[in-house]
Amino acid sequence: MGEVVEIQSSPAAQTLNVAAPPLQLDCRSISMSRSPLLDSAPKTPKSPFVTRLMTPVASPMKKAIASMQSYLEEVGHFTKLDPQEAWLPITESRNGNAYYAAFHTLCSGIGFQALVLPLAFITLGWAWGVICLSLAFIWQLYTLWLLIQLHESESGIRYSRYLRLSMAAFGEKLGKLLALFPIMYLSGGSCVTLIMVGGGTMKIFFQIVCGNTCSVKPLTLVEWYVVFTCLAIILAQLPNLNSIAGVSLVGAITAVSYCSLIWIVSVIQGRQESVSYDPPDEAKSQLTRLFDTFNALGIIAFAFRGHNLVLEIQGTMPSSGKHPSRLPMWRGVMFAYMIVAACLFPLAIGGYWVYGSLMPENGGMLSALYKYHEHDTSKFLLGLPSLLIVVNSLSSFQIYAMPVFDNLEFKYTSKWSRPCPRWVRTGIRVFFGCLAFFISVALPFLPSLAGLIGGIALPITLAYPCLMWVIIKKPQKYSPCWCLNWALGVLGMALSVLVTTGAIWGIVTKGIKIHFFNPR
């Protein structure tokens, strides 16, 4: 929900008019309490009373008015409480800081998809693999900076949801059309995938710990999904985005730990004897190799995620004209992505050096660790990455589900004009967890379509921020900033089309096994 404060002055008095369009936009605020506050509009005009009250009796009043005016000018904005924003999980609490931003960014920025990065090097080779990975890292870091700057507009509105920023830039209808499905996929689809990954890894962990001689009857894969979903729903009862900062910290630590542990153990064990770094089968046609290259670029692009959450994370911070939220947010993001780079680059380069073309397509580095080092690595080192992945999946589920919770509660508060009761909030979260579980069981082949759907969602990360910057900030035409953002925006859209085409080509040539209600 957004509010714009307009000041109209007349010879007699000044009035404060508030326009509140029915959008789920957050407004620039000053954190004076846990509730979000709005602060916008130009500096306070000088009151006519300051010049008219010239008598000694009026002097104290004159000083009080001047003091209040000075305070408002120092802060730079009027403030007004925005009730509905205080009812929603993302903006319910505004006491976030750079540390919280770093925790959330790390938890959402490193995921299981990073373990398949060496697969991209099989097609691209050493030189182009490193170059493309480096360029993608710089590109997505630049678009993160753009989103952080766009969070607070000059008119005073804070865009605490990616969809609302898209609607502000492209128009309400076009903005929804371009961003709604990708954002829904990146939130809800990620939660479904995390149930599959978390539940499947729980089963692997049990098998490693229990071994072949265990007398305990193992659970089926669906039953492991149930266990994971129940744990995720229990954690989901934390009320708002700031309240899960500790969960995100645990998720960040576990993500960094298992990424580092897997590549370190692999490198210490040394290269495989039959490892090869030769290009893919030369018998492949030129068209096939071209689409393989597109898929490799998609793998690299998908390794960097979380752009659909950066505005939400920044929305949990206090902000004022003197202390805008973009400063601590950027500090937190820079710290987080230094760690992301320290994880992803060694994982991709070290993994390709150890396994080369022997890298398994399913599971990436984790599958390679189990496949090639099952007998020469201790059970502890084999089981620990699985346990860390499970904990990280539970933590990531919370931050990716939060925009879904926020949107469902927004619909309730808009209809009833009151905050969600505790039982309604609990019911919403239980419902979403059960829905995500149902989809993971009913459509277990969804990971096979990840490349296709991910290609459609790619502009959220690489293209839309650049185009929204040009539309909202309006840099001078043909200036370096204008040219750079248009070029990156168009290139990002083209890359999305190419990755989607490559994914379709892979599905047509290799096929997928469609099996409903039969997870394997």
C-alpha cells in the first residue's frame, strides 16, 4: 500500500492531504516504532505565523514553531502511520539492519542449484566458463544495486514488493503481466523444489547414517516429504520477515558450510583417473551444441537467485531522508555477495577440475561426492553435507514463502480492513505448506521443467531492473547510463528467450518421464 503526502499552502493556512491509492505499496518511512511510517513530500514551507508573530508575548510560540520546522526540515519528510502495512508480514516490523540484510541475502542467494555449476563448464570449457561466471556475477550484482536504489522513490513511496515496483515502472496491467508469474514461480515454485530437495536429502542422510545393516524400516520418499513439510510449517509460524533473521543466519551458515565442504573434500581426494576436459561429443550437430551452450548459460544464470526478495528485505528497514535504507542494505548485500563469490567460484572451478566430464547431471557435486568417494571418505564427511542441505532447505523455505504469506494476508486485510487474527495467519501458512507438499507429490517431474520455467523467470534477475531504472529514473537519452541499462535489459531478455529455447530443445530431444503421484 502506498501513500503520498501532498502539501497545499494558502494565505490563511496549510493543509495536509493524504492520497492513498489501493496498491500494496510501502511508503518511505521513519522507524519511530515497530509500525511502518510514511515520510514523503518536499521540505516544510516556512509558516506565515513565524513572520507575523513579532510581539514579545509570541516569542516562545515563535521559537517552538521554528524549532519544530527545523526538525521537520532536518528529517526531510512528514511522517504518517500506515495501518495496513503494519499488518503484513514483510512490513510489520521495521527494525531491520545491515546484519539482517546480509543474513537474508545469503540464505536466499546460495542454494542447491549452485552444486550443478560445474556442468556448465563441461560445455563452455575452462576459459569461457570462468569468463561467463564472472560476467554473470558482476551483472547480477549491478542489477541488485539498481533494485536497492529504486526501492525509495523521489516522491517518497517505498516499493517493498517487486511486483509493485514493476507495476510502477511498466504500468499496472503490463507490470502484472511481465512479473506476476515469474515472481510466483520464484516464491512458490522454490518452496515446492525445496520440499523435494529437503525430503530427498533426508532419505539419503538416513541411508548413510543407518547403513545396510540397519534394522529400522526406512520411510518412503513421500513420508520424508511429509516430515520436511511438517518441520517447515512449524518454523513458518514466526510472524514476520524480521523475526526469521535468526533462521536466515542458520540457513546462511549451513549453505556456506556444505558448499565449502563438498568442494574441499573433492579437491583433497584428487582428480578422477579417467577425468577428461575435452569438449562434448564432436558427433553432435552444430545446432545441438549451440543449444547445449544456451543451457550452460542458463545454469550459470540460475545459480544467482534472490532478486525477487531484495525489495522485501529492504522493506524491513527504517528509512528517512537523512538515513535512507539503501545505505545499510547495500552494505549487507556487499558483505553477503563477497561470501557468495567465495563459495560459488571454488565450487565451480574445483568441481570441474576434479570430475570434468564425469560430473553427474542429476545432483551435481553432491551426487559426484557420493558416487566417486563413497568408499574412501568417512561416513561423517558423507553425511554432514546432507544434514546441512536439509537445514538450509528448511531455512530457505521460510524466506521464499514469506512473499506468499504477505500476499495472502494482504487480500484478507484489504477485504476486512483489520489485521489477520492469529488463527487465520496460522491457517494461511498451514494451507500453503500443504499445497506445496501436494504439488511436490502430484508433479514430481517439475525439476525436469526447471530450465524452461527458469528461463521465463530469468528477466527478474538480469533484465527488468535495468529497464525499470531507465523508465523511473529517466537518465539523459544516449548517455552512458542510458545506453548501458538499455543494452543490459535487451540482452537479458534475449538471454531469457535463448535459455527457454534451449530448454525446450532439450525436452524435445531427450524427453522427460512424466509420472504423477509417484516421486522417485
